[in-house]
Amino acid sequence: MQERLVQWGRWLSHRADDIASIMLAVMFLAFICQIVFRYVLNMPGGWASELSIVMWLWLVLWGAGFVVREHEEIRFDIVFGSLGPGARRVTTIVFCLAALFLYGYSLPATWDFVTFMKVQETSYLDIRYDWLFSIYILFVVAILVRYSYLLIRSVRGGADPKPEDYGRD
């Protein structure tokens, strides 16, 4: 059963990578279109600029929520790296509780703001802002799940990666 869950998780992870790759490709193509429209065809290409911005927003939040693994995050871990395993575990628990509180506390207000923004659309592509900002809701939920898992793993005394293990698969 656990092996099946691991396989399913890997499959989902690969699909998240695929979606991020597609967003990056769309952003790049929109950027190229913007250059062609502006400098070759001498036509306005505001839609391409807007699409690039939308893809950038979605790519950053999608990547942070679903693609980047815990050990791949950029950190300033001078203090954390100098701590022993027990202190690292306590620090991880405290950080997870703080992150869960802050993101959890902000979720209802975030939901209200995102759903309120259905009254406005983007200038060129006419994308409703609630659809545009919905990626932030997904990001917050992904972060809540990630840090809940990390908290449970740390409380149970699960394997705490050493600072030198970061960056290794």
C-alpha cells in the first residue's frame, strides 16, 4: 500500500514538473511574440506582455507550491546548520507551527480577496482576476499540506536531513 502511494506521489510530482515546463514554454513563446509584434510587425502586442506576466506569476507560485522540494529551497541556514540534530528538530517544529499558523490564519482573508476580484478583468486577455489569483489559493493549500507533513515527520522523530544533505536526491 505504501509503495503504491509513493508511486502515485512520484507520478504527481512528474506531472507538476510537466505543468511548470508548459508554463515556462508559454511564457517564452509569448515573450518571443511580443518582440516580433513590436519590432518586426510594428504592432501593439500587449496581450503577449500580459500573458508573460500571468505565466510568470503562475510559474513562481506553482513551482514553490508543487515542484520545489524541501531540500531545494533557498535558505539562510548558518544558525540551523550549526545546531545539533535535536535542536534542528525543535527548530523545524517551531518553524512549521509558525508557518501553519500564519498561512492558515491568512487563508480565509485570501479566499475573500480572490473571490471578490471576480469583478475585474485583465486589460488584454479579459481573464477575471479571481481566476488569475486562484493560483495563490493553491499555493497556500500546498504549503499547508507540506508543512503539516514536515511537522508530523519531525514530531515523530523522522529523518532530519543534515545541512550537507541539501541539494542531493
